[in-house]
Amino acid sequence: MNTVWKQTPISAEGRLGRPDEHPGRSDQDYLRRRDALAARAAGHRVGAPYAGVDYTEAEHRTWRTVHTALGPAHRAHACREAQDAAEAVDVPAERIPQHAEISPGLRARTGFAFTLAGGVVPNERFLGSMEHGYFHAVQFVRHPAVPLYTPEPDVIHDVFGHGIHLSDPRLAELYRLFGRTANRVRSEEALDILSRIYWFTLEYGLLTESGTPKAFGAALLSSFGEIAAHTVREVRALDIRAAASLPYCISGYQPVLFAARSLAHLEDTLGAFCAEFDEDTGSRLGIPSLPRNRT
Ligand SMILES: [Fe+2]
């Protein structure tokens, strides 16, 4: 969750709206709660213990709504690997789990754990921590008025998206690969390229099954509105250079998604790219410098 999402929200009636119209951007009571939870991350040292959250009944209700919607959505649209990984995560249906409840299971299966984030995390820290088995996750919950869409990553995204991924050894190894690669470079430009490839693979990637692109990325797995919408967007064959050349901080759904032929294809492609990746990769491949993708 290293970037602020600016996708188009979908109302309960299915109406598309502008991200800045989302109630999570203007409800002052909501923002006070969100900001108070985000502020806990100030000064957090990666891997240090942190307190849980006393969630309200309304927040638990939002969780239940999303949990109920995502089950059938996963069965219909998620790739087999993601569905299998989801079964390994003990995600409660009735209440929001604490990070401290999720992390031990991840640790046992893949060596990963959540570490506390309050929102945007710089690429160097966000990606680099993955080498050491830490994934930055937030504690706050999306606005209750639009439970099936969030304009920014929340605890639901982090549990249903990254928590699922990080319960599977093969998927977790891809996060470590990004971490190791990020820690080999120093420049913002190189880290930006990596973050865009991360975005179009681990956040928004698709895997092809019997000729059909299926949701693989964490952002798709955790968004009821997005997981099915990939069926109506432009889907291209996985192309790392093209993915690295696309900006991703946009208003609206990602207009282009990339589909690997299989998980093995994604592993091989990312592995080969990351093995060669260095400070000069961008200029060597003619990848354009893009505006910073944070707001
Ligand atoms: Fe994410």
C-alpha cells in the first residue's frame, strides 16, 4: 500500500463517482477516527510490536459486509492460487482481526508479518522491508457508506489482499524478490520503476486460466468493485517494460491490466527482470521518467 489510490468509487447502486466525492474524504468524524489510527504509525520501527485497535461495532459491520461480498467474488473471479492461499488464512467473518492475530499465521507459513503503517510509505521503506519479511499494513477501516470501495488501502485491503498473498510461500517469495531488488538500488527513479512493476503485478496482476484472465493482485482480491471489473478493461499480455512505463496514480479504475500466462510465468518474468535490475535499467530499456505517483 505504498501509494494513495485514486480509483473511481462505486456507490451501493453501482453509480460511478469522483474519488474526491467519496465520503471517506469529507466526513469529519470519519477522518478524525482514520487519522487517529494512522497517527499511531508515527515513529514506528519496522518489526516493533504495536497496540491493537478497539474497533467499533460500525467498523465491524463494514468488515462483515465486505467479507460477505468477497467470498462469492473470489470464487467467480480469483485465480486458483489466490483461492487456495485464502483458505490458509484464518480470517474471521464476524469482526475485524487485529494485525497481531494475522501475523503469527503468516510468520509460520512464509516468515512474513505485518508492520504498522499510517498511509503512504516511501518506496525505499515499503519495498525494502519485504526482503526482511515485513509488510506495511494500516489499521483503519474504510468509510461505512461505501463498504465495497475504498479510495485508499485500509485494513480490509491489507488482510484480504496482502494477507492472502503472504500466506503462500510462492507468492511471499515474490514480495521478498521486490524487497531484495529494492535494497540493491538507491535512486528514487529506480525505486519508482520497481514500484510500478509491483503495482501492475502484485497489486493489479492477472493470471490466465484456460484462456481467461483471473484476479491475482491484492488490490483486485480485496475490492468487490474491482475484482469483476477486470473483465471489461484492457488486458495485455504481461510486459514488464510496458508496465514500468505506465503511471498508476490515476482517477478511475486502472485502464490497462497485465496478465501472466501462469504463476510460473510471472515468477520467471519477475525473476529474470529483477536479476538484471540496477540503477541503469530505466535508461537501458528506455523507460520514461514519470511524475511521482504519490499525492
Ligand atoms: Fe496494497
